[in-house]
Amino acid sequence: MIKYVHVSHIGNVRSVNEDAVSVCHTDAGYTLGVLADGMGGHQAGEKASELAVETVLADLSALEKGMSSEGLQAALSDAILHANDVIHREAANNEQYHNMGTTIVVLLIDGHSGWIGHIGDSRAYKVSEGKALQLTEDHTLVNELYKNGQITQSELETHPRRNVLTKALGTDIEVTAEFDTVTLAQQEVLLLCSDGLSNMVNWERLGQIAGMQEVTLEERADRLLQLALLAGGDDNITIALFELQDEVVVASIKEWDS
């Protein structure tokens, strides 16, 4: 069984939280995490992220048991594209939501393996032995400049336009998401986050804190949140952590219950 925890905070500067997040075990036994970071003005951004999470959660919560890996990826893609349609239609039909959009990162796991789908710069990391490996690639202007050799790694992390997206959910009629396979082993952690965390806390600290096996998952999430706030907290901060529950602990709980 996978244990999970999530936390979201408005930060120190913003007047509203435009992030949205939801994690659950579905009736069919899949583990699901959806995180979105909205944009387009305070009401519009909040609406976009909310619609993204609600739509994807509803679609993927209805999946049947025992689907193939290819079937899960197809379902994940369909859910993200459905969310794009919902957001784009709402923006077209309501002037106050004009041009709204959102990032999205989705984790869908069956047992110990599954898929990550994403659009934008909300990220997924795998943490193993205290080191964080970024699994997603930011859809941002500065990442394109970096890949083309126009800026350095240090410039990438401090560039004044590092938050300019090249791709978002809901801003266009058609969009393509990126997908990556993912596995989760004992003593590994999967981390989903908005850029309110990743812009404030470097990957080394992310790995150190998320990988602290001696403290609870809830405490690790709170420590990451506090680090982002102490570093300035100039954006909304949202974090979701996933970890395999210790089988020995599970067995002892079942024995106690019986």
C-alpha cells in the first residue's frame, strides 16, 4: 500500500491560492495524485486549477481494475485532454475567465509502477537515498533557452523570466502532454510540487528532507513547506508525497486488528 500526504499554502505574498491538489486511492486500487498551478488573474487561475484537478480526478477515479500499462497511459492522456477542453470552454464562455490556464502534473500508479503526465512547470521528483531526481521537464521559455545552449544552468535557475510557460493546460484548443513511466521501491519517495516549492528550495534540499526516513511523511511535507516560506514564499506552495508503507508495519497492524 502506498501512503501519501499533501499540503498547500498561500505563501507570504499572494492574496489567493491558485494551486489545487488532490490525492487518493481509487476504488479499483490505483494510487492517484493530481496537482495544478493556475494562472490568468486571481479568480481565473484558481478556477483553472480547480477544474483541472476535479476533471482528472473524476475521470481516473472511474477506471476499472487490472488495466494494462498502455491502457493506463491512454486513460491518463484522455483525462488531461478532457480537462483542457473543460477549462478552454469555460474561458471562452465567461469573460472573467478569459485566457485562464494552469499547469498540471498527474501521478497514476498501479501497485508499484505507473505513469506521470504533465504540462507546464509543476514537477515530479523521485527521491532515493536522500537525492532528488527530476522526472519531468519544465515547459518554460528558459528551459528551451538552456536546452539550446543560450543560457547556463545557473542562469536557468535565476533568470527573471523563468516562470514564462511555453505550454499550459486550457489556453489552447489542442495541447499535448508528456508522459513518463515511474516505479516506486521501498525507501523511495515520489514528490509532486508547484514551482512555489521548486523555485524556493533547491533539489539537494528537496532530496535531503523528502528522504528523511526517520520522520513521518507528514513532517517531511511540513518541513519542505516551511523551507519555501523561509526562503521568501513569494508564490503559492503545494506539495504531495508518496511512499510505500512498510510491509512489516502493515502486517503488525493487521495482526492487531484481528
